Amino acid sequence: MTSDLLEFYQNMDAARILFAFKGTISQAMLTQLAVVLKQQAQEEPQIQILFGIFVELTQNVRHYSAEQSLDAQGQPYGVGVITVSEEKNVYSISSGNAVTRETASRLVQQCNELNAMDKSAQNKFYKIRLLEDPPEGSKGAGVGLIEMARRSDYPLEFFVRDYKNDLQFFILNARVNKSSGIV
């Protein structure tokens, strides 16, 4: 891999990747990643939107990845990948992690439902979900995907790929216009 590092760097540069992380996402790592992201986009007016989506994506990997690793304190946390890239007028924030086939199917259904809603319907759904008990198996309020859909300027992009040991790899991408206002 060392000899291919220049090619890896050039591929990341060509894809306009501003930030990439692959590994275990513990709370300490999430905090450090957030600092790096804030420094990368410090001058951008929509940093709060980017940061909100970034936190949701990293927490999803941290809590729900089927692939686990232990942090320095021996706590199990999810393993995955997070990237932030840019195009001329858009930032893309992406995550990928291993999930069971059942989880992948549920996530695809939820993303399709959210993408079928306009912003007003997403906001209404968000408020309703906050008043309900969290979904079974949720480690939070169960509003992460809704929050990302609300903040994104485009429909959520998602892909499922076969992975290993009967797991699938779920990739989620949210895009934000560089000219978005602060939410």
C-alpha cells in the first residue's frame, strides 16, 4: 500500500475529498473528527448544516455498524468510513458501514419514504417522531435519518452492496448546497 499512496492521494484529490476517515468511531474519535471538519470548512456559512449531518452519519456508524471493534478502553464501537467531498456548488457527506440484510432492507425503505416527502412533510414527520417512543433497537430518538433528509438540499442517496459473512455494506450520502443558509 505504501507504494500506492501517491495514487490513493491523487484519486482522493480528483474526487475532491476534503476529509476521509476509516475505522472505529468511538465518542473520543467523533469529537476529534468534528474538530477536523470544523477546521476544514470554517469559513463556510453552512457549517452548521454540514456538521449536523456529519454528526448523524458518524453516530449511525458508531452505534449501528454490524462490524465492531474495541476502542482503547475496551468498549465496542462501530467500524465504518466517513467522507466529506465537494463539487463546484455542493458538499457531499457520506458514510458506509456493514449492516445485516434485514437492517439494509429497513434503511432502504426508510430512505425511500423520506425521499418521497417534501420538506414540509419531513418536518411534520420529524415532530411526530419526537413525540413517539423511539423505534425498537434505536439508541437515540430515532430521528437521525429524518434529520439528515431535512437538512439535505437533495434527496438522500443510498446504496447497498454485498459485503462479507452475509452482511451488506450500506452507503448513505447527503448533499448540501454551498449557498445554503444556516439551519
